[in-house]
Amino acid sequence: MVARLNPYLSFRDTARTAMEFYETVFGGSLTMSTFADFHVSEDPAEQDKLMHSQLETTSGFTIMGSDTPNSMDWSPQSNMSVSLSGGADDEAELRGYWDKLVDGGTVALPLETAPWGDAFGMVIDKFGTRWMVNIMGSQG
């Protein structure tokens, strides 16, 4: 097995909806396990929360996520962003992701040509996850 690095997103009661949304954005195969599935909480209000979910996409992305238990502090992810990047050959794919992430979200920086020559934009999706999209300009 090869070591991997991928985002693991934390939510407060919206992990299922968020991960299903990311499945519509990126496609792929989504698996989900609840707190009840693994008997990790005796709180009846937490039984349907997601203890773990994993989205594996055909593009090779892996996104994981879970709900934060009621007993733990939670705050939106303000100190990190998920970065999507690629070259000019990936532009249609990356713009497609951007268009879906923007739906219901807040554009922090429009996806347009940046001073370094790439198309770059930042969006906070409707679940509070921060995304950066960078499309490298043609090298010439």
C-alpha cells in the first residue's frame, strides 16, 4: 500500500448531506458508517450521525468526513482550505467542480486570471469548507 494524504473534514450534524453533495460534485463511490453502526455513542440523538465517510473518485481524489460528537467542540474550518489544481488540459474538469462548489456557497475570490498567470479562485461551500481552485496557464 502507498502512503496517502487527503482531507478529513469535520462537520456538526451535516456530514451526510455534505458528503452526498461532494459525491454530486466529484462523482465516485461514497461509503458511510454511523455512530450506531460502531456503537460509539449511547446518546440516542447521535445514532444517525456519521462516524466515518469516504468518497473515492474516478479522478483519484479521496475525501473523508464525519460528524463531531455533541460532547466535543467544533468550529468551521477557518484555518485550512482544500486545494484543487491542474493544468490547462484539466480546465473543463476544474471549472465544473468550481461551478458545483459555488452553488449555495460564497465566492471569496472569483475564478479568474491571477497575477501569476493561472486562473485562481476561492470559495466557501454551503457547508463551510474552504476550497481553492488553480488552473495553470498555458506555458509558452
